[in-house]
Amino acid sequence: KMACCGNCFCCQCCCRERETRTPEELVRKDGRTGLDYDRCISEPYVEVLEGMDNKKAKKYEAVRWIMVFAIGVTVGLVGLFVDFFVRLFTNIKFTLVGDSVEKCSDKGCLLLSLLELLAFNLIFIFIASVLVLIEPVAAGSGIPEIKSYLNGVKIPGIVRLRTFVCKAAGVLFSVAGGLFVGKEGPMIHSGAIVGAGLPQFQSITFKRINFDFPYFRSDRDKRDFVSAGAAAGVAAAFGAPIGGTLFSLEEGSSFWNQALTWKVLFCSMSATFTLNFFRSGINFNKWGSFQLPGLLNFGEFKCSNGDKNCHLWTAVDLAFFVLMGVVGGLLGALFNCINRSLAKYRIRHIHPKAKFIRVLESLLVTMVTTVVIFAASMLLGECRDLSSSEFCFQLASTDDINSTIRPFFCPNKTYNDMATLFFNPQEAAIHQLFHQDGTFSPVTLSVFFLLYFLLSCWTYGVSVPSGLFVPCLLCGAAFGRLIANILKVKLGMDLYSGTFALIGAAAFLGGVVRMTISLTVILIESTNEITYGLPIMITLMVAKWTGDIFNKGIYDIHVELKGVPLLDWETEVEMDKLTASDIMEPNLTYVYPHTRVQSLVSILRTTVYHAFPVVTENRKNEQDFMKGNILISNNIRFKKSSIVSRVGEQRRRCQSMKSYPSSELRNVCDEQSAVVEPSEEGEDLLQQMLERRHAPYPSLYPDQSPSEEWTMEERFRPLTFHGLILRSQLVNLLIRGVCYAENQSSATQPRLSYAEMTEDYPRFPDIHDLDLALLNPRMIVDVTPYMNPCPYTVSPNTRISQVFNLFRTMGLRHLPVVNAIGEIVGIITRHNLTHEFLVAKLRQHYITI
């Protein structure tokens, strides 16, 4: 049969899955599919092109730019909404808990303060968990899912409006609830959903949102807008429009061009300045001042006034930055290893159980985190003299929360350095580590780093919307500040602590996520200091190289755990020992240009494939067809297993067809079953199939009457390739009754326009929703006007690197393998190009040699 066609997301072939599940169960259970980024140049599409003049083309392009601008503005407003309510809830919580702690420190009722903090956090996290129960895809940061989508894999529900509502509302409660999570990752996911949904002007969740908007009704347009929305999310989160554009390019999109780059950058700029405009106006009452570019702003790095000997960094510091990159890569690899083990445990022991177990896990993590924060601040915090700390209050000018210091559990004119980090928003703690002139004690920084490392690792993966950027930045900043303190005290070096905190944050974050280009630009734009470009880039590269020795990045790990076949940028050099014929699927399920309704229904009901080759049999090559008892078609030797698999498929197909309301079709299946059944027990199945007459799937040759009985040999004749047709197109033709009678010409068949073919996008009807009683199984469907007659193809001798580059860069979903005389010999899908599949084929290649 044809390869898994974008529907298999594990190393196992779909043929193995069929041993335990019926095709109907596979079709309905597995909702993840590939994206059809390649255009289908069918006759209805050609008619649209012929009616397109320069005026209409410019109008179409203008509408596209308007949509890009609207996506950017909407993402900026979403960021404003999330930021406003996170600040509001956090301010209320810390104000009330802070007053309670100050009062109870003297009265000895700190347990009540702890219970009050627990109550706030548990309520907020409970709401966030319930929202994730409504839409499970809203859990986590969403970056692995969006990365998969941009790579060409569609995950059910990932860009739905209900996911957007649960994500945007849930992240503000999870951040305000005190968990070690950030809102920047979910902002990227939210931006991608806005990009996917806004140009469609319709919603599946809310049925009333359904406007007649004829533009952008394809996976190609939708994925471009998702790229723009994801980039806008990064830009709004960090105030980094260029970094957002590079993130969308580096982390996902396999197809890219100059026009798309301009649109994505414009969308990112729109999001950044929309958020900047409203935040600056609301916080400072200076509308149009543009002082707050993103949700996370690192502030200005500068030396104290009058200190001429101060430098942000020197060439000597680069050696320490490289070492910090190595340590950051090691810590990131350890973080990913622990989180991977936790994720596997959740998949095996928590997710299969009742949904409320996930809520209980989230509440457990919240309770432990709250108790640890409170106990560490009270027992491990160091009371330091406020007058000698030389605090720099740069944060007060940009934050409404008075979060510069926390005097919790300390006498007058002193502050608690541990509470100052824990009892503040994460962004405020990052500012303190970057810009505070005073020092935190090495013990405090060590304990803070260890606790934050463990708790953030445990938290990422619970059933709440959660980001990972800010926790990693804060954890790394504490690590960098600790290094700076040690160098100052032990070696007596004169250095700028904020720079080491920034490099530590970059090292740890780079060791976890393994991003290089985009993360470098994001951090440079966030600091607004171009001189940091070289040390940040060197640190991130060293951290990535070090971490890659042990495991993958955190997002790639979660993509792998979800079973998504992500394609890398290129294959290994060793894979070029293989050719297209080595990895293709030679067993094809195909249709003829003129096919009976009963055949199409049979194929669609009993297979999970999303595209089918349209072929005719090449009867001119029959003399090369049979050699002894071995079937040879298109230079492929079909082994016994191939024949047996076809027999099994035929039996399953007949069982499915018995539910067809037509008695005529049931009789056909009964006759086929009778033919397939062995006459003598123990007789070789292959020999039996070769000697006996066997009826094929009911089909019709072009310009011929239906054949009566074909031998098994005839069923394996060479197949001349004419094009590809999608499952959604075939189902659409059947539902709309596009067919003609046996005694009529195909010219009498109704014609569908391009608008009618794409009307149901993106939720095309399923074959199981089709009322079979309304169909005449003897009617014939001419599929040639609706197939793609010119898809990308490769030769059987094409090397894997060429196949991989063509498949990935052009965003393909199916790649037919066609020989020199136009015969299709196999097909390649995403499953056939995954690293695991190629490694397995390479092993077979070595064994054969």
C-alpha cells in the first residue's frame, strides 16, 4: 500500500498498526495529518488563474498585506490583555500577602500568611487547569506544536479559537499563581492561532462566526499566516521584531521566500509597536512615547555615572563566557534529561487516568512550590543592611509594583535577599539580577538556582499553559550572578555583574532550547545593546554544541515524545548511500482516471491515505512483466509479504463493503472473498494467488467497458502515472454527486468550481459521514479534472539528500517516484524521510552489501 501519507507519526509503519486495528479505527483515531503546502494545479485552479489579471492579483496581494497587519495588531492587543491582568492579579496577591507577612512577623502567625499565599496560588492554578481540561492542546508553551505545524504537520485543535481562549486566559492565571512558568511561550502559540484564524473569518468552535470570505482557503496560505503570527508572538513577548522573524524561520518553516520574509517582519513590527503604544500610554500616560517595547524588557545596561574604569565586558571576559557556555550546555542537558523522564512518566501513568488527576498534579506542584518559596525565604534568606547594599532603583520607573526589595522576616533597615528574589514577579527578579548594584550572597544565589532549577523542571509539562523562556532566563541569571560574585570576591576582578548575569541567562537558556540565530537577536534586541552581540553569540553556540553531545533541545524532545515526524534542515552525509527506490513505498493504492463509485467508497473506507496516484495500466510492457513465479513491475520485485498484505487488505475491504446498502456490491465482495479463500489447507498462498483467477477492485479503464475477471498477474501490470488526487477531493466529489452513468459520456458529469472544491476548508467531510444509500455504486467518477497532473516527482535513482531537500524546501506531503518511461514505482511521504526510518533503511543497506 501507499506509504503512511503524513498520517504515521512514529517509527512503526502503518502496516504494522493494521495488525491490531482496523482501517476504520485508524482513520477516525489518528487526527494528525500533513499540510498540503504544494498547490494542486487542477482544472478548477487553472480556471481561477486564467481569470486572474493584474488588477485582481494586486487586490489579492493588498488583502494579504491587510491581513498581516491585522494579525500583528491583534497579537499586540492579546499581549496587552495578558500583561495587564497578570500584573493586576500579581499586584493584588503580593500586596495582601506582603501586608500579612509584615504583621504576622511580630505576632507569630506566619502560618496564616502561608495559608493565604496558598489560597491565592491554588485558586489561580485550579482555574488554569480547568481551562486546559476544556482544551488539552492549550497545555504547555505550545512551541513544540507550532514548530511541528510550521514544519508541515497538522495537529488537531492546535490553531482553533477555543485553544486560543483557553491559552490566553489560562496563562495569566498560571503565571499569577506562582508557578515557575512564563507567558512568553504561550504568546507565541497565541500569535500562531491568531495568524491561522483571523484570515479565515470563520470558527468551528463558535459557529456564528462564519463570513463569506473567499481568500486564503488552502494550507499554503494558512501556514504562511501562522509563520507571521508566531513571529508576532515573539516580537510582542520580547520587543524583538527581527528576532521574531528569525525564530519563525529557524524553528519551523521549511518553505521560505523573500515575499514571506517581508510580510513576517511587517507583522512582527505591527505587534511590537501596537503593544508598545498601549503599554507606554497606560503605564506612563504618555501616548505615542513608545518606551516599553515588549512584555519582557531587560532594561538598560550601563555603568555608574563617573566610573571611567567600568566596562560592560572586556576581551578577558570572553574566556569566562566560553566556560559559562560549556556549563550552561551541561546544565541544559541535565534539565532536558530530567524533564524528559518526567514527561514519559506523565504519559504512562498520569495522562491515561481520569482528567482530574492532571488537575491534582498541577495543584500538588503549586502547593510544593509555594511552601518551598515561603520556607526558603524565611529560613535560608540572609538579612542584609539596606544602607550598604547600594540598590539601584531603575526598576521602579518601569514597574508599578514596588518590588525592589522585600524586608520579609528581617528587622528594620534590612532586607531579605532570598525573599527579594522569590516574592517578586519573575521579570522583576531578572531586573534585580541584571541591574542591582548591591550583591546577593553566594549562598542565596546557590540555593535560589538549585530550587528554581528543580521546580521549573518539574513544572514544565503539567496541565497548565506555561512558558519556559523566563524561568530559564531567571535561573541562568542567578547562575551568572553567582559566577560574578565568586570572581569578584575570590579573584578580586573588576567586572560588571549585570553582564555575567546576562551571559549566564543566555548560556542556560541556550543549553535548554538549543536556539542560536534567533535567540542571539532576541537577547540583543531585549537589551538594546549591540555590543553584547559577540559574547551572546559565542555563549549560545558553545552551549548548543555542549548540550547536543548529550541530547536534543527541550522542544525537540517534546516533539519526539508526541510522535511527530519532524524533518531537520538536512540529512546526514552517510544517508546518500541510499536512493529514492530504497526508501519509497512500492505497494500502491491507486485509482483510475474513470473509477466506479463503489471502488472509490471501498478505497476511502478501508485506507487511511490522504492522496492516491491516478494511473492507467501500461499494457505495452507485458512481455517484461512475468519471469517465472516472481512478479516484476517497474523493476521492483514484489516478495511474498507484499502479496500476502494485498490479500489481507482485500479481505478487510470486503468486510467493510458488506455494510454498503447496495446488495449488488455486497455480492461482489462475497464473490471476491470466495475467490480469495484457499481451497486446500496448507497450500502456499503465493502459488495459489498466481494460479487462480482473481477479481480486482471494481474499476473502469478509460474508454473501455468494465473488465470481468483479471488474473493476479494483470493486477500488477506497470502503471503509467497521470497525477495525484487527494482524499478530501474524492470525498467532496462523492458528496456533491459528481459522476456520470455508464451509458453516458464523461462530458455529462457535473463540474465543480475552485470555490466549491475549497468551500469546506479546513474541515473537509469524512467518508464515514457520507450517506451511502444515496449513491449508485455503478456510477462512474471522472477524477482527471480535479487531480494534480504535475506534482513534483523524482527518479528511483535520486540520492536521499536531493529527495530530502526537495521534499522539505517545497513543503511537500507526497512525492511520487516515477521511472524514465513515466511509470510510477512508489511514493515517498514524510514518514519515509524521518531520521529513524532512514537509519533503519541504512542498516538494511549494509546488511544487503
